[in-house]
Amino acid sequence: MRALIWDVDGTVAETEAEGHLPAFNEAFAALGLPWRWSAGHYGRLLHVTGGRERLLHDMAARADAPPPAERAALAAELHKRKNALYAERVARGAIAARPGVLRLMDECTRAGVMLAIATTTSANNAEALFARLLGPAWRGRFAAVACGEDAAAKKPDPLVYRLVLQRLDLMPDEAFAIEDSPVGLAAARGAGIECGITASVFFADACFDGAAWVRADLETPAPMTLHGLRQGGSVKIGPSPAPASRP
């Protein structure tokens, strides 16, 4: 294994529960909208990747949503406000890294294993989180970073992972991914990359067929080390498709 590729939201930190959901609700209030997303409703919306996409999906089912021709502009304004509110929450330390994430990143760096990011969150959201967790020079820790603006098709489409492989100049079997959700798993496996799961709070009971392993986090029940990743981890739950050719 030459590279460890990280998803961001829900994987590096519980950003959905602790950041994005409250920020969406604050954005609704700021624009005078009566909408409030519960944890259960937001969990269902997470099957739609992308913040603007979630807003449009939600509006399509709302009787009090604006006419279809006005929804894209409203979704864009809400998403912009949500991102600013999210960045404020991150800046004041409201969101911490999940257990074992920073330790494993450090272990990879010491061992010469490249780190990369494959996410469909925005570059601004990634900047806010990693600058807080790793400092202003965080990009120097990663050999490749691909965010939502880089991939026209969002997860579960494998495009963002294929883009990262291309930037790393690696074959799929030379990398390993860590995700927290079924759509993330599908994206990694669609690119031919083996993938381990640290299920986030919204996907604790989800099905992860095809994952290399599934854990509560990178420290439970025992610390997941680089050696463990190379050996395939702890819990095998299903066969994996054959690796894809070089993108």
C-alpha cells in the first residue's frame, strides 16, 4: 500500500452531526424559513450526496417550498450560509477529529505512505476542518486533495477516487480508502480501491457489504495501525470486486 485515501465528512470527524446539520438549521432560521431538519430526517437525506443536492431533494417533497424555478437560487444561498456557519463552528473548536484519525495519519507520514483526500464536500469546508485539526500548512501533509468542485459526479460515483488515483499516479490496488457510509464505500469500490469503514453516527446500522473491515472507529476495539491496514484489517464481511485498470 502506497497511499491511504480519506473521506472527510463523518470519517475524519463527525462533521455531519456536529457541524453541517446544526449549520443547515441555523441557515434556515437566518433566511426566515420555518424548516428544521431533525437528526432522523437528516440521516435519510445523507443518502443524497452534496449539500445543494440535499436541499433540492428536500424541497421537492415540501408543500411550502418555492416554485421549481426558484429553488436552485434558494438552495445556493442556503448552502453558502450553511458553509459560513459551519466554518464558524469549526473555528471555535466545536468539531474534533474522530478517535485514531490523527494518530494514523502521523503513522503513515512516518512510514512514507502518502495521504490523500477524496471528498465531495466543498474545498472551503475541507479547508476549515483541516486548518483547525492540522494547522494552516495542512495541505503539505497530503499528496492529493480532491473536493466537490473537482468531480462533476458525486459519490457513489467513483469519479473523485479515480481523480485522486490519477493525481497520485497509482493503480487502485496500491491505495486503501477509509469511509463512513455506504455511498462512500460504493465510490471507493467502484474505483477498484479496497475500503475500510469507521461507521459514523448516521450509518451505525448500515449495510457495508464489500468492505475490507468495519469498525466503530480507529481505536475500538484495538488501535488500527498501518500494519493492520496492510493486512486487511479486522472484520471481513464480503467479497470485493476485482481492481479496476489504471484510470
